[in-house]
Amino acid sequence: MKAMAQESSFGRLPDGTPVALFTLTNAHGLVATISDYGTIITGLQVPDRSGKPDDVVLGFDNLGQYLKGHPYFGCTVGRVANRIAKGRFTLDGKEYTLAVNNGPNHLHGGLKGFDKVVWKAEPQSGAAVKFSYTSSDGEEGYPGKVDVTVLMTLSDKNELSIDYTAVSDKPTPVNLTNHSYFNLSGTRDVLKHELTIAADYFTPKNQDSVPTGEIKPVKGTPMDFTKAHSIGSRFSQLDEKPVGYDHNFVINGGGKGLAFAARVFEPTSGRVMEVWTTEPGVQLYTSNFLDGSLTGKKGIVYRQHAALCLETQHYPDSVNHPNFPSTILRPGQTYRQTTVHKFSTA
């Protein structure tokens, strides 16, 4: 089977704007479907150890359900992923105020972030599509006009790669990630998925889920995934309501080239996903806030812990913590990030 990208219609926005769906297929039967609305990965068919494919990401069957609102299933989030405390930051002596859309915080770019716009899509050779978007100066309260590209490529090595670039005409924070919800079993919860994270440290957070600014060792805590643990095995040790993980981990060697970040193994299917990234951090989120109110693809009801997210990124609220790696993009610089999801079986 030849690697390819095929375009089809995914419907229209209420104002009539057409939305497309791109199907990427590799030589080994992996199939990724991606919409130019929010660059959402709407589906990812991955074979199990017996060769049977199943969809390993949460999402919906049609555009209408995405437009009704959802917890960032599969999308590119920005201009700044994760939380900014109280929706405020100071840059070069000027204070900026952003929308507060997550308790007291700004989350994932605001009320209409990169997840809620239609990107320009350009199919590339093989199984690849490049998406482009221009975020205007002042959009969602952020300074500077930012030109962003997201290149998604499905290789014959069973790797889904996401390459991001951004340039700005004014200093501005930029922190992009993909927010796919993974379940390697296809339908069950992820509590028995076995997870390894290459992180000796994490960033503790306060009651509003914003980092305190500390960087602490994972050793002796339920944050220690340096050896594989099942997702749910230490929930009882977490002081988190609703229970589960929603924490940023400091990747060993992160931010210095493509580094191993995490490995997920699902024992029943045998599916394995490795995550490699150039980013310094990865946010583990175990879909704690899914509550059965959303019905997704194939009529599956999405309940608590139906999936896990591994959001490669700079640390949350970095713009307010000078000791964290900087998220500030200045004119003349180019933001670059690569994250690779490698699929196999064991």
C-alpha cells in the first residue's frame, strides 16, 4: 500500500466555511484522519498484536459534534497551551490580560484558540499535510501577528510526526501542543495501561492547577513513572479531585533535541506508543473531567479515565516563572517543535 493523503468534505461551519478531512495512510495499515478545523486528529487506526486495527483516539463522527464544544479532543492548542495564572502576564514591562476560561486561569489559548479556527491545508508528498494559520495581533489578548505551521506526517515506520513552526512580528509567548486523547485498547478505560515517563522531576502545582514554580524529584511520589506503572495503580495516593493525573513532567534531556518522553503499553491489545519530543515538558492528563455526558465515535460514551493525554510542551504558566524555560518568541526568531508518536506491538 502506497503512503498517501486523501481529501474529503467534513461539512461546513455555520457561516458556510467548508471544512475538510484528510486521510493519511501508510504501507502498514495505519490510518490517521485530520480535519483542517483545529487541525484535529479525528481518528487513528492502529493494528493490535494480531493485526486487527482499532481507533486509538477519542473524538466524534461528524463536525457538528465538535462545534458543540468538547475538551480539546485531538486538536492543536495555542497560542499558549496549558494554564496562565489569572490570565495575566508581563512582557517587556507591559502587562497583558487574557480571557479567564478555566476557573481563575487562562487555558489553551482562550475563548477561541487555535483549536477553533479553520487552517489552510496543503497536502504534501506521501502521507503528509501542512496546515497554516495567521494569528492576528491582539487575538485573544496576545501581542503580535504570529504565522504558524503544523506539518503532520504518517511514515512507513509507523510514526505520526508533528512539526510546528511559528514566527512573530512582536515579542509574544508561544507554546503549542497536540491534545489527543489516547486509549490503546480502543474502548475500555486506561487504568491498566502501563506508562513510563522519562522524567526525574515534575512541577508541583497549587489548588488552581498552576505550577508553584518549584521543580521537585518524582522519587518516592506517585509521580514516579521512571519505571512502568499502570495508570490507576496509585490514584489513592493523589490529592486530586476529580481523581487522576493532570501534571507536568520535566523530561530528562528535554529541550535539547529529539528526546524520549514516554511509553504506553496496553497489555490486552499489545499496542505500544512511544512519544519523542524536542520539548522540555510533557503534561500527563487522565481525562479526569470526562463524566459520561459526551458520546463519541461508534456510540461510545466517554466516561472518566477513558483516555490519557501526553501533551508535549513547555511548562504551564512559564511566562510567569523566570526559572522555567522561556516561551517568549521574538521577531527574527523561529519557534520550532517536533513530537513523534511511534506505534508498535509487544
